[in-house]
Amino acid sequence: MGISLQTLQKLNAEGILNGLDKVKFGDAMPTINGVNLNMPSAVLGQLSTQVIENIIALRAGGEALGGQEKLLDWADEKYFVPFVEKAGTTTPYADNSTPLAASLNANFSETGHYRFSSSFVYGSLQAEQFSKARINYADVLLRSATEAIAIEMNRTAFNGYLDKSANAMLVYGLLNNPSLPNYQVENKKIETMTWEEVMAFFAKAIVALVKSSGNHINGKSNIRCVLPASVFAQLQSKYTQLGISVYKQLTDLYTGMTFVPAIELENAENNTNAIYFIGEANVGGIDKTTKLGYSELALMGNVVQEHNGYSQVVSAGTCGALVYKPAFVVRFSGV
């Protein structure tokens, strides 16, 4: 099923497709010449609902980090991550006194730019065979390539990318970002906790956020609880002695809390499960605590003629998981 013209116009307006200063999606060689004279139009401009979803849909990594944003140009090598420290004191008022000034200490750390690609080959014989089966061959190929790109972007959001040539992390993920605080170790897993112990654990996490953030985050704040998918399933299956869902009790008590289940947190720390609590509040002019940064989501290369078909490369780039306010994150292992 093709995507509607109205949807394409909306995505173009947002810069998702063919944006000059934003995300570029589409063939890099759209004009007719001697090389692509016989290229099938499906290869040059195949867009479907599934392809668009692969490109723009948030996966667990993007959800865990609170969203994704274009922060780099394709040619950039580095991104500078700002984080702000507030300092302020007061003195008793007097007509001739000079109170100490409040200040904002802006600091920056830097991260690299990880670019990666996937490709597909459009084979003439296979195209005809798929056509007889009433399957859009070009769409299947492009969907597969964009799916591979999306999977790698999601993996990088959690685990970053190790540049083996330099033996150093080019970009960091949520699980190995060095700016985050140490794990607090729990001695009991949620699957073995009573419902009272589960409620007490979440209360403990909120108290830790309140203290760490200097009371910028509290039980009414917007908080993302990123937890292993299996732990989330166990949480949903727990009930009080009166048959009330513990999960519902938590969402009723902490109205700003959202849950992000992710298999990437299974045995993520010393072979034990990990849970992250990420609070959001605008401090020092920075509204987001964490974010997934990117340069391109689906940059299409030239269509290249092969012996019996055509090929094309799809590329993307990211600066990984960015942490702007480390004090607004607490994390636990052993749960």
C-alpha cells in the first residue's frame, strides 16, 4: 500500500524527506541520464507506509532517551554536549551591600559521529518473479534496508559504538555513558518481591531522584522508567491481596511516570537486570535530560547499475545517547 501525497507533503514540511538542511531521503541521482535511463521508477522513488515507519518511528532506544533530534550535519565529525551547573547565593539586604551574583557555568563534553550503511540489490529476474506473486519487490528491498538501519540506530542508543581502530568509544549509549551515576545494587528481584516490596522499591527510586536532582524532580514529575521487558511483564502480573493491579497502583500514584520495556536491559549490568529512572524538568535552559541525536535517518546513495540489476545504499548517522543532566537519572541493578 503506497503512502498518500498528503502524508508525503507533511513529512517534507517537517524536513524528514528531502530536507535541504535536515534529513535527506530519496535518490541522490534523480535526473535521467545515460546511467539510469532504464532504471525502473520503483527503485528511484519507492516509498510506502512501512518504509516511512521504519525511518521515523521511535524504537525502545529513542523512547528510553525521551526522543530523537537532528543535531548534526552529515559532514560533522563531533557534537558538543552542553550541561549546565547552577550556582547562586543570597546575602541579607542592605542599601549599600553588593550581593553575590548567581551564575551559570556552561560546560561541554564531546562525542563523535557514527555513520553506518545498509544496501540492497534490485535483481531483474527476482523482480519479475516477485511481480508474478503480486509482491512489490522494490518496496520489500527498501523496507529491509531501512529496517536494518533502524535496528542499528536502536542498538547504538543503548550500547554506543566502539571504534576498533582507535580502541575507543566513538559514541556512547545509555548503558555505558560515563556521565551517568553508579548503579545502586538491589538484593532482590522484582519477580520475587511482594507487592508491598515493589511499591517500596519505586518509592525508594523516587526519593533517590528527589535528592539527586535537588528537588527538581518529585513524584509528580515526568519520569521514564526504562526496564527489562521481562520485568515489565512480571510487574503487570502482580496483584495486591485485594486483587488490585500493582502496575495500575503505580501509574495512579506516579501520574507522570511512563514505562519503557526494553530487552536491552536484560542482564545489562554484571549479568543482572537493570532499571533506569529518568526525570524531566527544565533546568538551566535545558529541557531534556537525555536525547538520541542523529545527522541522517535515511540518506540514499546513488543508484548503481549492476550486471543484472541495480543497487543502492541507505545510510544514517548518530552521536549516540546524550546525557544533559546526569543528576536527573538514577539506575539500579540486581532487579
